[in-house]
Amino acid sequence: MGETLLTHDVPSEHAPWALVTGASSGIGAEFCRQLAKLGYRLVLVARREDRLRELAGELRTAQTGEPLVLPEDLSDPGSCARIEHALSASGVAVDFLVNNAGYGVPGTLVDVSWERHDDFLQVMVNAVCELTWRLMPGMLERGHGHIINVASVAGMAPSSAGHTLYGASKAFLVKFSESLAEEGAPRGVRVSALCPGFTYSEFHDVTGTRDRVSQLPKALWLQADEVVSYGIESVLRERPRVVAVPGRLYRLLVWLFGAFPALGRRLAARNAHKYRDTD
Ligand SMILES: NC(=O)c1ccc[n+]([C@@H]2O[C@H](COP(=O)([O-])OP(=O)(O)OC[C@H]3O[C@@H](n4cnc5c(N)ncnc54)[C@H](OP(=O)(O)O)[C@@H]3O)[C@@H](O)[C@H]2O)c1
């Protein structure tokens, strides 16, 4: 576990359900493992069904039963409605939603096809809002629930050229989570935007930047388990962290970017080529 200890325990006879998008690898798979340990039954969403079934086998216990596997491509505008339908058909009421699925698109805005940008915005922005819109009313009615939107330090740091919509989509998630936290709090629904920095997962292999980012100092890298335990603790603690940044170094960097924005922009412009395609 990372820098915080979890103290929350869920009674097994009424084990609530958690739904995690992007459950097939990295941070999402780790969310599933940690939520299962807390006694949640899992709904696993991503495209790679074989990976989801393998994880479901690993997580199945007498206490939490068989996870529900929902293979879906969130870039399909019909996917969130299908997920809601599958949940009601199985009698599943989701109490803990983790909007985690995500990836990056290398290149500048105009060098990438609109179809690719459109799919990206569908996964990173629309699906997050729509799934929340579909599942949050049940939480409000029941008077309790938890929502974690996996954003990024990129949503709070100055943006640079390349991967143009990534930082913008994560900044959107931070602002979205802030409003949602205010709307949910009076009715028992807690919301956090989890904002990790560089984290070991498959993210940079998918984006094609592994060679570049492996040159970055070790101190900048987080383990998925510390990111996830910080995120879960942030939304379960008595006063939730609405914007949760795992790791002291990243909290310091975010503070510096806020205090000295012009310096931050200069640093980002000068160093972005070390971790992304800037042209
Ligand atoms: N790793 C980092 O340095 C870092 C830093 C800050 C924030 N984040 C954020 O953390 C989240 C998780 O990323 P990760 O680091 O764990 O990367 P990862 O190992 O590549 O996992 C990404 C997950 O998203 C799913 N996904 C991607 N496109 C999808 C689609 N169209 N429909 C459904 N699921 C889709 C993938 O599943 P399938 O391919 O099976 O669909 C996979 O399970 C992302 O939102 C990312 O932006 C990562």
C-alpha cells in the first residue's frame, strides 16, 4: 500500500457494488484489487474481455462472489446506456464508481484526424459525464455513494504542444468533479478527482512514449498501488479530498505551478519533448 492506510470495512452480507472502467490493466486493475479487498463486489468495464475475465477469476471470493464483466468500447456513444441496461438486468446498484479508462493521442491538434479526436473526447469526457449521469441518481436516492474520476497532474500543470486534448480533458475532469462534489455532498455522495503524475502502467506503451518517459528521473514515478490507495482514502475519509494529488513531490509541483504560472509555462514548453511528441 502507499502513503495512507485504509481503515474502511464493508460488511460482507450487504457487500456493495463498485464499477471500474479501464479495469483491464494498470490503475484500473489495481482499483479492482483494492476495492475487492475492502469487500466490494466488482463490475469490470474495458474492451479486452480476456483480460477482464482473467481479473474476474483472480478477484472471485466467497465473500464478494463473481465480478460482473461488461466488455465495452467507451468510444461508442451507445456504450454507457448499454452498461446501465446490463446493470439493471443483473439487479446491480453501483455504490462506488471509478471513471478511470483513458489514453493519450500523440501529435498536434491539426495533425491528428478528427475521428481520432472524437473517439478520444468520447472516452475521456463524454463517457465519464454520461456514466456518472446514469449512475449518480441511484446513489443520491440511496443517500450514499462514491465517485472517483481519474484525472491527472496534466490537468493542473501548464500545457505544452502535442497530445493537445489530453491536459484539456483532464482539466475538464477536475472542474467537473469540483461541481459534482458540491452537488453530491448534501445527499451523501462523495466525489474526488484523482490526479496522478507519471505512474507505472501500460499507458505509455499504448501512447508510444515509453522510450522517452523511461529517461525521466525515478523520483517522478509513482506505483499504481500508492496512487489507488491514496485515491480510495481521499474519497472515504471524513472530509474527502475533492482534488487528490498522490505523492508529496507532485503536490509541491502543483502548488508551484499555481503560484508561478508563467514560470510553469516556460518549464513545460522547454521540457515537454522529454515526455511527449510535441510536433
Ligand atoms: N500512467 C500514467 O502515468 C497516468 C498519469 C496520470 C493519469 N493517468 C490516467 O489513469 C487512467 C488509467 O490509465 P493507466 O495508466 O492505468 O493506463 P493503462 O494501463 O493503459 O490502462 C488504460 C485502461 O483504459 C482502458 N481503455 C482505453 N480505451 C478504452 C475504450 N475505448 N473503452 C474502454 N476502455 C478503454 C484500457 O482497456 P482496454 O484497452 O482493454 O479497452 C485500460 O484498461 C487514465 O485515465 C490515464 O489518463 C495515467
